[in-house]
Amino acid sequence: MAEKPAPDASRRSETSRRAIYDAALGLVAEVGYPRTTVEGIAARAGVGKQTIYRWWPSKADVLLEAFLDLGERAAREAGHPPDALPDTGDLAADLKLVLRATVDELNDPRFEAPSRALAAEGLVNPRLGAEFVARLLEPQLQLYVRRLRSAQEAGAVRPEVDPRIALELFVSPLAQRWLQRTGPITHAYTDTLVDYALHGLAPR
């Protein structure tokens, strides 16, 4: 009689990890972050509570990793390279394309609830806030820095401009409007941000 193959522990762990990610994202969307618990995540994922605590110290850490994974999967599905912004030679068009995709993501219910939960928790949990910036926000901002430096090399941006500050002219207003709900988040809005940032407000 042929021996049965031994269970693949790594595959089982990956299946459990994926179930935990989905459970965390689903619960936050359904009941909100304050009512989401490690116990609830474990029950929905079909794993023991200790399995979660073996991999993550808190529900916030579970949610952060689940959200990072969601973003990576969405980028792959959309065919967007995760490590670069488009560089067609037309800076305005490239920025508008990326910001329109950001608008679509911010308006996607799959992303909105965990995004807001992580942003809010990061304000009162300095460790999580620093990790949220280091693992998610800053790598994304550096993509803008590299694209703006490329534009500087091509003569489309003044050489003395600091790209890290310049990117905030269109990224920060979008984030503020989304976080505070001070106005609609639309493609037309981000297109206008790019136009204002690249051309200024003075008469031409």
C-alpha cells in the first residue's frame, strides 16, 4: 500500500493566513474596526485564536498585513507594476492616470473601511502609525519622487524643485478631502489638482 504524502505545512499555513486576511477585511467592513476582535477574526477564518497571536501581536497588525496584501493583489489583477509609475514622457498625463486609479481605490468599498480604520488607529497607536507609513505610504510616495526626478531629467520640472515636497501638492489635498469628507473624490478633482500643481495659480 502506497504511503499517503505528508501534509504540506507551508500550504496549510498559507491557506490559514489567507482566510485570516479575508476575515479581518470582511469584519472591518461589516461591523467597523472597534467591534472587530481577534476572536471574531479567528472564528470567521476557522482558526484558533492562538494561531493569530502566533503571527501577529494585535488585530491592527492583522489588518495592516491584510490591507497590504489586498493592494498587491489588486495591482496584479489590474496589470499595474507595483514598483513604478507610468513614464510616457507626459508628466501630467501620467500623474492623472495614477491619481484616477487612486480615486477608484479610495471609492472601492473593499479598500475604504480598512483604509479609514488604519488611518484612525495610526493616530492613537504610534507604533502602528509608523509601520503604516513605512510599509505602505512612504513606498508609494517614493514612486512619485522617482517619476518627478525623471521629469526633472527630461526638463519638464525645474531642477531646484524638491520632488518629495512637490508630490504633496496633489497627493495631500486628495488625502485630506478623503479623510475629512470635505468634498467628492472624483477623476475631475484629481485632474484639476495636477493642473494646478504643475501650472500654478498665476495668470499665464
